[in-house]
Amino acid sequence: MITFLSRFNVKPDKEAEFLDLVEKLSAAVHANEPGTLQYQFYKRRDHPVGYAVFESFTDEAAEEAHMNAPHFAEFGPPMIECLDGEYVREYLDPVK
């Protein structure tokens, strides 16, 4: 299993566009990616335009399929354009 949390900020003037893209991409992921266990965006409380996405995949192949999906190619690049700076990805492992 591959699980991570990505944290990032959105440009204030791009927030509405970002949220529209989040809705479209999330719907496509949930409808078309059986290997995606979790894919959920969150609004962070520590920043006025701070967001995070929690992603979990059954394995590396499922994450690769997500990254190469047509809907990701359509919605991913414009989402990246909405970001203000870099994003930080934190990988998580289950506690056994």
C-alpha cells in the first residue's frame, strides 16, 4: 500500500478555479480508479488558502495508473497552475 498526505497553498485569486478542478478530478478518480483506496481533499485550518490531499493506493501500479489516467492529465496541470509555491508530500506507513 502507498499512502501519503500532500500539503500546499493555493493562489488566492485561483481558489474558485482550484475547487472546481478538485470536484471534477475527485469524481473521475472515484468513478474510474479501483486501485485508489482514498482520494480526499481537505481545507487546512492553519492557512487561509491552505489545502491538503490524502491519497492511498493498493500498490505502486495503482498509483502509476492514477498518475497516467486521462482525467489526471486533463485536470492535474491546471490544478498545479493554481498552487502558490511547492507542495510537501508526507508518506505514511501503517502502524503494525
